[in-house]
Amino acid sequence: MNCRVVVEAAVPVYDVETEDEAIRIAISKIGEMLNPDLNYVEINTGTRTSPSGEELEPAFIAADEGLVALELEMKVFNIESEEHATRVARKEIGQRLSDIPLSVIEVEEIEGEPEESEGEFEDLEDEFDEDLDEEELEEIGAEIEDLDDDEDLPELDDIL
């Protein structure tokens, strides 16, 4: 089973004046913490809503300090259940984002991406095998054996 897990992170930022500046700094901060180990995690701005249902900006600023809601999305492969996918994503992301609160907001099962690519290669392999007859395969093998002979290659001392 493979899943896509979306985790919400509350990222604190300091010395900011505008919401856009807070968002840019938060994305940069999270990107630095995740890369290069987790460069496959996608970082998006989160969504916030007021109690009345009104959509708000993902950043809240007070006294030149801000709190930014970001959504971190990753795909987890070869897991047993959605709960297992949640644990894996929280562990992988949480290890690198110390002191940043995380909350899983979505887990979605995705259909077998790794298995599909393996099947494509097997199909191509079968296709190539069908196109070549035994004589052609023997000729290719003979050419490869000829390439393996070291007699045709000059010695390094001879080149210098």
C-alpha cells in the first residue's frame, strides 16, 4: 500500500513586518531544515479559517513576530495501513523539524506507483527479446567479447 500524507506545520518566524515576508521566511526555514535529506517533501502554504468560516491568510503577525501555517506533503511507500503511513511521515519530518508542532491533516491512498514502473521495464525487455532472433543475439555477444579484449588498447606508457 502507498499513501500521500499531508502534515500541517506551525512555523514561528521573527522580525517580520508583512504576511508575505513571513511566508517566504517560513518556507525558506523549512526548506533548509528538510534538505538535502528530505528533498522529496513538498512545501505549500496552509489554509486557515475563522470560526465563522471565512478563509484567512496562512500567516498571523503580532509585534513583528509571526506564525505561519505550512502544509508538508510526502508519499510513503510499502506501508501496512494509513496509520502506519502517518507514523512514518511524522517521524521522518518531525526528526528534522525540532520544536515545530506538526499535525496530520490528510492521508490518501495512492495506487501502486513503483509497481507500474517495474512493469513498464519488463514489457520493454520482452519487446526487445522478441525483436532479436538467436543469430543477432550471438553477433551482439561476439561484438561485446571483442570489446573486452585488451589487445586493442594501448598501454598508458605508450600514450605518454
